[in-house]
Amino acid sequence: MYCMISSAKFRFSLLTLVLLAGCVNLPKDEFTHYGDGPPRNPPDLSNIVDPVPKFEPLAKTGNKPYRVNGVDYKVLATADNYEAVGHASWYGTKFHGRRTSSGEPYDIYKMTAAHKSLPLPSYVEVTNLKNNKRVIVRVNDRGPFIDNREIDLSYAAAFRLGMLQSGTAPVRVRALTPVENPTTINTRLNPPQHSSQYLQVGVFNEVENAQALQQKLKSLMNLPIVIASEAELNNKHRVVVGPFDNEAMLHRINGLLEFHGIIGYPTRLN
């Protein structure tokens, strides 16, 4: 006795074998990919412009310490003076429209990037060390978590840097600080009486409690955390963050503290 296989079933089985062998390319919509990659019909990106760095509040998500694949990561308190050399990659249509770590949707046609430790959002200049092309991107996502890569770029940013075909490129990443902001302008017009300001985040009778808060803050940010014990405060112990040379940075760090449930008050040390 033998079984007869219908031609329809035979064709289905044959198609399955061919697909498994990777010999057939299925048609894909522009943003429907089984893997990541570029869009099928991208628009002209030759005239896309870099974003202009500006002061922004920290994103409500994506700025706390986190763990990925068993590795713990800390978020920098500020992007100031950040510079690193490493490898860049890019991510495309597989993630288009998905929520980034900052809560914003990912748009492959915007000049954005993902970074493991810079505050969200931040602005950085990325230089392709192979061709010296440069772009400015707004960091609003976390990653990349592959090998030793430094930054993951949007499709548009990778296009501008000439690295779409290679997929990765050696780059220099340098953080950019906005040059103009109403707060910084007022600071220059009305300079404070003293050169530096601090944020007071706690006052304790016992120095051990002040030290515990100091250690907690050190796990959140790479800034000086000072315990000031002053006689005029009946030998109480103040925990302060700083110093800050301008009010713009003080307010930005205060926003980061509030994000972690810590209230800071501007102060000065005697």
C-alpha cells in the first residue's frame, strides 16, 4: 500500500525546503522585516540636517541604573566632557516605530542614536574615522549591547556617515553642550556672589546616615558628593552635590535627583 501526495501538498513541502535553505526572498513591506535592515524605498536623505543641541529635561524613563544580559550599567549624571573612541553600528526598519528607552518612538529618518551610559537626551558629535565625515545626533535610546560597540546610530545618521554598507565603522564620539540657554544667559548677566553653588540633599544628626546617602548618590552619578559638618548647624552633617559653576547644570542635576526621589535645595558652603 502506498500514499498519494497531492500536488498542492507537494508544492508546499518543496517551498518549505527551499525557504529553509535560504534560497527564496519573500517580498517585504517597507517596515516589515524578518531581520533588521534598510527600508526598501528610502527617501532622499542628502539634505537632512543635524539637530541643534539644546537644554532639555531628562527623560522620565531610561535614566536609572539598569542590567542587560547580566551586566550592570550606570547612567552618567551629565554628558559634559564625554569623549570616547570605539565602533558604531546602526539599526533600521526592524525597530522603526518601536518605543526607545526614553519613551519616544524610534524614527529611522531622524538623527538619533543609542548609547549605554549618556543621559537621555544628550547631543553628541560622531566622526567616522575612516572618511572624517561628521554628524550630530540626539541620544534617546540605550544600546548597543554587542561586543565593544560605542554607539548605535539611526539609519539616517549612518547614511550621513557613509557606513550603511559596512554596517559598522570606527568613530569618535564627543558630547556637545548647548551654547545658549535663558538660564545660562541670566547667569552671565547676574553672576552669583560666590563662584560655585551646591545642591543640599540631606541634613543628619548622625554622620553614618550622611555617609549612607553619600554612597547612594555615588552609585547614581559621577559628581563630587560632599559631607559638610558645620558648627553653626549644631554639628549637623549636610550632604551636598557639587560644586556647579552655572545654574543650568545645577537645575539639570536637580532634575536627575528628583527622578530618583531625592529633593535638592540650592545652597552655598561657608
